[in-house]
Amino acid sequence: MNKVTTSTVREMKKNGEKIVMLTGYDCPMAKMLNDAGIDIILVGDSLGMVKLGFDSTLPVTLDDILYHCKSVRRGNTRAMHVADMPFMSYEVSVDEAIANAGKLIKLGGAEAVKIEGGTEIVGTVTALVNAKIPVMGHIGLTPQAINTLGGYRVQGKNAMAAQKLVDAAVALETAGIFALVLECVPEALAAEISQRLAIPVIGIGAGVGCDGQVLVTDDMLGLFAEFKPKFVKRYAELRPLILGALKQYTAEVKSKAFPGDENTYK
Ligand code: KIV
């Protein structure tokens, strides 16, 4: 089982092999993601919504990401481990961005960082790459910009917006990102960007023409039930399954059916 690195994903794109990426937030799930052969585990700031109960990703801190990175690091052996840079951990200054990304690599065990943004973050990306920190870009719907985007909507729908995304993708590739997440854009535009770039483009809500796909694990497992975007496919419905087990346990404790003889020391 070969460790997935930046070179592996580049090769996969060259060979036309799709890249499989999912989010992961802790050690037990990282082990399962490895067992399933997932190529990239993202400790996403989506953890703010699916694990910490916030209604956006904005309150997530560097310490939150760091904590979850450490847990994933202990369970991951094969996948590439990418850590999200949370809101305001890279915008204030390039020096702060390098210091924060460095913590995720040095203390969290991440092997790369992901940053949301277009041409405005090219300088930061260049500085991180020069500091030997691999960077994954993220354009299209960028949830950290929710207050300026005005909602979770499909991006790049008109010619001008589409061109802006193409320009951002090319500029980020030139700045040295090793892969790009493209979120919530029309499939024709995503396919065009994927063909245009030499680096892999990982889509979420961007159609089948991308070089790989990413989903939030809690969404695709049916653990996060608050809402379900169109692009999410539920591969399991774990919430009702877990709820059923919890209710059965409650009933059995109340009725003294648990613990039975088989769970009791004599
Ligand atoms: O935070 C996250 O989970 C993400 C993915 C949806 C790409 O950024």
C-alpha cells in the first residue's frame, strides 16, 4: 500500500485515474478511510458544522483544526492528509499564514494545507509553497466567504463569473498549488477548468468531468441531517441506525433487560 503524496495525485491525473477524497475528523474514521482506499483525507473546516454544531465554518479556529489533525494523524497511514486553513488564519499577513500552516504540518501531522480563495491569495500561496508547504486551492463556492457571497449558491453561472474562476484557477496553478477543489460550479465549466490545468481538480458539486471527487463524510454517511445539498449522495443512512440503537439501549436499561447474564461478571 503506497503512501499517497503530491506526486501520486499528479500521476493519477496523468493516467486518467480518478482521485477519491473525503473529509475525516478523527482517528477511528481515518482508519476506516484508509481501509476503504480513500486517496486524500481532508480535515475540513466543515467540522465546525458537522462536529461542533456551528451554523457556518466561520467560527472554526486553528486550534480546532489542529486538534482534529492530530487525531486523524494517529489513524492514517496511506492517504494524503490535508488540513483546511480556517477563516482568518491566513488573511491577516503572509507571515501569519506561514506560521499557522507550519503548525498544522509540524504539530498536526498534516502533509498539505487547503486555502479558500482566488487571485487575491496568490501571494500567500507562493509564500507557503516557498516555505515547502504543499497547498491545495479551493475556488467556486467558498463557504468562508458566505457573508460576501450572500448564500450557498452555484458559482460561475454567467460568462464573467466563469472567466473569473478560470483566471483564478490558472493563477493559483502558476503560484504552485498541487491540486484544486472546485465547489458548486456548472459541470461544463468544471470540465473546462479540469482540462485546462495540469494539476488535479477535485470537484464537489462540480460534475463528473473533474479529476476527482470530494464529499463531507458525515453528509454521505447520513450522519449530518440538518440539510442535504443536491450534490450530496447518501451512501448510508447512519443517523436512523444509531438513533434506533440508542433508543433500544434506553428501553433495555429502563426495563432491566440490559445488562443480561452474558454482560455480567459472576
Ligand atoms: O471543509 C470542507 O469539508 C471542505 C470540503 C467540502 C471540500 O472544504
